[in-house]
Amino acid sequence: MDGCSNYNTLAVRKKSRTKQQARDVFAEHQIPHAKGTIFINPLKAYRFVKQHGFPVVIKPNVSGYSRGSHFPITNFKEFWKAVLLVKIWWPSSIIEEYLEGRNYRVVVIKDDIMSVIRRYPPFVVGDGKTTIAELIDTENQQRLEMVLFPVMHPIPKNRLTRFFLKKQQLSLTSVPEPGRKVTLHNKIALAPGGVVETIDKETVSPENRDLFLKILKSCDANIFGIDVIFEKGIEFGPQQQKCIFLELNSRPYLKMHHFPRYGKKPELDSYFARLNSIELSDAGVF
């Protein structure tokens, strides 16, 4: 948990430990969120798919860093594999509709937004001359020169990368055409090479800002890392696009906000000063 914050009471942390708890908060306060359900028996998940169709996401009710999550699931072969493998991480699981869009982590504190980042899965961009393997090497060297390690990770050229490329009818020796963006993993997590981009907080629409602050206040929290997907972008309100609020992180990993691959490193000292002034009697109780 190195780099994860610890500014909430034990009561707040207990109320936001599972994905189902987050879904309940969103539903209670009319926050846009995905259609979905919790399940233990895979047949319940099967009935959800039969009713709502693909694509869907299947993930453990309790987990972090995208561990155990499977998405986008677009057919029953992928579905049955996911409903079995997800049980490795936690007995109860969540199935939700999947939204293709822009994935954000918004860190919100009392009466203010602290930081906004957009998260990307690992990718390279073709130039018509260079193989994907060489593009990966170039990108990893760029990350090294930017001193992003070890918070960010190098993009691996392992079995999972090769498998994901194969699904796109590509390989490490393929030479993508100029400007083609080649995604190398389905997850935005840092471990497989995902990166972040800092977003100017002033671009967040007033409607979205109100939603973020509403969620924090409703849980009486000091800080939350709120995960959300917007179909168009965070600068547009929910009336202008489809959006799905995903999770509440009561101990958000703040280190990654200091190491953006894209955008400017944010100035967060004043926010940490405010957070560090909070006195908690049960900060070390888990």
C-alpha cells in the first residue's frame, strides 16, 4: 500500500471497501452508474447478460489495481472464462455494463478537487517504419528518461502482450502504419505499463464538480479517489453524454499523480498541508 493515502476514519473506510458499497452510494444519491448486480452463483450473471446483452465487465467485489477484472467481455466464451477466474480473488463478484470512453481518477477533498488524471492502457503509436517491439523499447526509454519508474512501469513484451496483439492480428514484429495507436493491454493499471495524463481541473464541468463533491459529502469523507468513465470527456456534463461512476477509493494511490507521462506535474503541496492537518484517532486501524 506504499503511496496510498490515509486520511479517512475507519468508519468511512469500512463503508467504501467494496464495489457494491460504492454502487449503493451512487444509487442512493442519484449518481450515474452502470447497470449491474452482485453475484456468487454464475447463473445470476448469466441472467444479467441475457437481459442486458454484451459488452460487460466482471470484477471481484473486493480488489484493487484492476486485479481480477475482465473487460470488455463481448461473447459467452469470454463470459464463462471470466465468471470462473474472478472467483480466485473474491467469492462475491460484480457484473456491469461496459462503457467505452475516457477513464478518469478524480481526487476530491473537502469542498475542492485536488487532482484529476486521465488513465490509459499501455500503447504505442506507429510510424510506418518501426516494429512494435522497437516502439515499446523507445517508449520505455522515454519513461526512464522522465524518471517515471518505479511508480510507472515499463511496457513488457511478455506472453500477455503477445496474446493481446494476436487478438488484433498483430505481433511484436508488426510495423503499424503512421499514426496508428496500438493498445498493448486491456487494463489501465500501472503494472502492465499503463500511464496517466494530468487534466486541468478548470476544465471539469460545474455539473461534474458538483457530483464529485456530493459523493464526498454524502459519505462524510476527507478524501476520495473517484473512478469514472465519460463517453466524451470530463469537460461535458452528464446531460451531454453517457457517464458511469465506477468506484470509491478511501485510500487513493496519490503517488501516480506526481508522475504523469503526459501533461504537467501538478502542484499539490497546499492540498497535502490541509490533509496532514487532519487528526484521526483510528488512522492506523484497519
